[in-house]
Amino acid sequence: QVQLVESGGGLVQAGDSLRLSCAASGRTFSSMGWFRQGPGKEREFVAAINWSGGNTHYADSVKGRFTISRDNAKNTLYLQMNSLKPEDTAGYYCAVRLGLRLSSNFREYDYWGQGTQVTVSS
């Protein structure tokens, strides 16, 4: 069974940085991703990364500010978030997709963490 545990969220000011982590346990994974969901909003794709880390994909809203990475030796996924904006406020979730292709569609992910809250004040 796959278990994902996110950490690193918090309350920050606009322009600050945060690094989210997602510790994974269980079977070997293929691609992984980060999604976010604000109050009253649909779950939104943030970033995805393949097994080797050599291929990444970002939502336009975070491109150039956020960086997804992974350390397979530690079974950990990261999301470095810089130049945070109030509109980045959301619960952030990591997810595992057992397929090889990167995807921005949350329905194509198989396992999810419980989420970590990021709040950015103006």
C-alpha cells in the first residue's frame, strides 16, 4: 500500500518562500505530482515530475516560481515555492501516478496524501 505524507506548509507573507515535502512509502513509483485546492475551488494542477526527475511539467500560474524535484533514495518529493502570492493560498497535495506519462489531470493519479496548508498573506 502507498502512503504519502506532506509537510512544510505554513503561514507566510507575499514574496516569501516555502519548501513542501512529501514522504512516500510503499512500492516503487512512476510519476508524481503536486496539486492544490483553495476554498470553494476545484483541485488544480501545480507540477509533475517523472521517475528520474529529468522531465517536469508546470502550470502556467507557477512556472518560473515553483520547482518540483524528487530524491528517490529518500522516497521524497519536494516543491520549492518562491515569490509566493496570496493567490497561491490553498491546501497542497502530493500524488502518485502509476503510469509513466506525466499528467496534469488529477483523475489520472492513483494515490494521494492528506495535504498541507499554505497561506500567503498580502
